[in-house]
Amino acid sequence: MAGPKQQLLASYTSEGEPSRQTHRWRKSWAGALPGGGGYQGLISDALSKFAVPGVVSIAKLKAGLSILELFHGETLAFKDLAMTCTVRFLEYFLRKDGSRATILVGTSGDTGGSAICSARGLAGVDVVVVFPRGRITPVQERQMTTNLEDNVHVFAADGTSDDIDVPLRRLFADQDLVKRHGLMSLNSVNMARILVQLAHFLFAYLRLSGVDKTRAGQPLPALDMVVPTGGAGNIAAGCIVKHMGVPLRFVAMVNSNDILCRAVQKGDFSMAPIVTQTLAPAIDIQDPYNMERVLWLLSGKNGPLVKQMLEEFQKSQRLPLSDTLHKELSSLMSSGSVCDKGIVEAMQRCWEENHYLVCPHTAVAVWYHYQTPPRPGENRCYVATASPAKFQAAVQEAGLSLELPEAVRALESKATRYTDLELGEDWEARLRERIEAIGSARARGSPFFST
């Protein structure tokens, strides 16, 4: 007889991604979601605009290079999968309660566009997004600024994504503001997003680990997941799946902003003096806030300890990990750091060997493949987080070319709307003022923007 884990995993092997999403959400939100299969309708609606029938897909290339494509949503980034589901559930609960929400999002590139695409035009929701001006690609920027719906508010800040996080944290710490305006986040600090992301790790395991060939009584085969990461949200989701008993091993790959790599290799969880601007801008992050969740799991779910550690990190911007935590972290994952030169080389080699074009973030993961090829019998998956169409400068830097999708080409001719946040301004005050003004307009039943 197969064990309970094998039976459960076997029950998923013949199902598509939407069905797996349904199972994951049903278990996580039991009792809260609508009955009679209503949750299936919410998830089906959320995933209805993806470009491939299975929502995600796997490209099997030469020499064991298996790429998990998570970029088939409307904004061509992996954020779309979790974002669309989370927003559909949010809309359901707001309607059920007759309440409103103001979504406040800071973005390093992809989160903002995905949040706007998922929430634009929805009754009961306003979405306020702040992006780092000049530090994202033109496509990423226009996916935000060309949305002229009345419930979309975009700010361009003269700083880094880590700079943006500072006033956002202060606003969320104001419980009166949060309660009066239903203030919430759609960054990966929102646990609902992390829960949705569990599904694609399970999907990859079922497709690439060989579990379907495992005989009763045999141990479950392991799968290495190579994940390009900045804020560590995707890695946190994978760690939860591992904690649930799925035998995953992780390689957390970063660009020149290498705080996570230093933490894994040396126990040095400390911020560099500056955020380095790279060809992979969505992971130009020195404060990977989802590491709080990873450390919580590794510490035996010791909330007070992790709270104390992270408060110290926010004050001093450095946190030497204890020997025990460092050992647990380095046992959970390995890590590597890639400079722009390595990113370009990985993009070029992947194209030369496979005629397959990867975005610069995916190249951060693929670089590991070329430096450390999988051994015979080793199962490995590389996570592709975005389409190369969003990163044309990086593609050109690699001496490559691509045909842009019509949706990307159309962005050039669209009108834009956004508000600047200049260096030296009080960003917290400016955003607070906008949130209050939104609340006043909605209380009057008036549109916010004049036509």
C-alpha cells in the first residue's frame, strides 16, 4: 500500500493547475469560502485570462534544463497567478461584508502592474501603487501608468523600492488609518498571495520529480527548485510546501543585491549601503521581508524571537544569524549571486543551445544550471518569473532580439497618469493625503479624478 503522502500526491498528478489551485484554496479557507462549488467559480474567473490552458507550463530544454513558466498572465509576470486569485477573494469578502478597501502597494517592477491589472475598475476597491522612477523598465512602468480607471492611483518615487517600503510600513502601522480606510497590502506580505504560490511548487514537483514512477514503500524523490528571488516571497511559499512534507530542496539565486546569499552562506543578514541597479530590476532588493516567515519556520515557529530579530534588523540594518539558525537556513537552501555579466552570458547560452529566450530574472536562475549542471538522476526545476518582452534593454544587451506581443506594443500609444514623489518630500504625508482624499470621495459617492 502507498503511504498517505504518496496517495495524496498521486491524486493530484492527473489534475490541471486550476484544479490544484482549487484544492489548495479550499483547504486554506475552509468555512470562509462560498459553498456549492462557488470557490471554483472564483478561481476559474481569476485564471481565465492566462494565455495557456494550464495557466503555467514547463519547457524541457537540453541537458536537463527544465523551466517552470509562470509568466502567462496579463502582465507577463509570475505575480499574476497569486494576484488574480487574491483579488477575486478580496472582492468576494468585500461584497459579502458591504465594505471597501484601499490597497497600498510598493513595487520593484512587476507587483504594481499585476495589482493594478487585477483590481482596476472593481467596485469597493482603490489601489495605490508606488514604483521607483528610473529603476524599472518602460514596459513595467507603462503597465501601471496607462491605467486610467478611477480607482487606480500611481506614484513615481525618486528612490529605490527599499526606500518606498519605509513610508509604507509607517502607514500600515497607523491602526486608525488602517481601520478607517480598510488599508491593506497586495505585496507578498499578504499571506493570501503566498498561499496561492504554494500551488506552482506542487505542480513542478508532480511534473518533474518522478513521483509518479515511485513504487509503494519507496521514499518520495526530491526535486531541486532554483528560484530567482528578491523579496523572498516565492522562496517562502516553497518552504511552506517543504514544511508540509513535499521533499523540495532550494537554490535561492540573487543578483548583485546579495543579502540573502550572504545570509545563507555566511550567516550575515545585513543590508549593503546601496541598492545596486541591475539588469534584473524586480529583484533589486536589499530588504527581503519574507525572510521573516522563513526564519519563523526555521526557529520552530518562535514568534517572539523572530519579532525581536527583525526589529533589530530594521534599526541597525544588520542581523548576524545565530549558529543554530544559520545551520538550519543553509540546510534548507543553498544560494548564489550573479552579476550583470553572468546574466547576459546565461541569456546568450540558453538561446544558443535551445533557441529559448529567458528574461534577465530567469537568467539569474539559469546561470546556476551552467555553473552547476544537474548530476545524473538529479531532478531540478528552474523558475521563470517573467517574459523577456518586459526587459527589452537586457535582451538587446545580450545581442538578442524578440517579437513583442501586441499588448506590449500597444502600451506605447496609450495615455498615462501618475504623480511624482520627489527626493526630499515627505512621501508618507503625500500618500496619507491621497488615502484620506480617496476616502472622502468614496464617502460622497463621487469619482476621484475629474474627467
